[in-house]
Amino acid sequence: MGSFGFLLSNVTCRANDSRCIGGDPVLDEAADQFSRSIESQNAPIGILPVVVATHLRSAGGPLTFFSAIAQFGTAEDIALAELRIELLFPADEATRRALVEQHSDG
């Protein structure tokens, strides 16, 4: 599967999460469009690796991160049902060093 198909699969999985908390018609339609696009590429839907790396280009060189999503709320608190925070962590030693150096320079 190409990287575009993988991206669509990842976005579709995240967009479909909204259906579990009541949904949003615009987001649901976008998720359906993504699903149709993935199917046309024969990319698997809903199958993601345990860790998805994010690769960024920077002036100091490539940076690689993995993320974790924290979700808050209870079944009774609809206001918190959609509150999510995505945390990025260095996925390799070079990225960790670059972040430490950037922090110590500032």
C-alpha cells in the first residue's frame, strides 16, 4: 500500500471515531469519501500498525515522532467527549537530541 493509501486509512479510522459519540454529518460524509477512495486503491480499511511514525523535515534535518492520543470525558459529560490531545514523542535518538539541543538553546 502506498503512503497515500495509508494516510487515508489512518484518517478514516480517526474520523469514524466521531460516529461513536454522536457523529457529525460533514465529518461522516468526509469519512465515507475517504473510505471509497481507499477501496478504489485496494488499501485495507481500519487496519493500522501499533505505532504510526510522523516524519518531519526541519532546518536541522529529519525528525521522527510517534504519537499518543489522550481522550477525556465520561459517558455523562458530552462536552468532554470530543476533547483529545495528541502528544508527540521522539521516535529515535537523533530526534531526541535535536529537541534537547533546541530546548537548551532557547
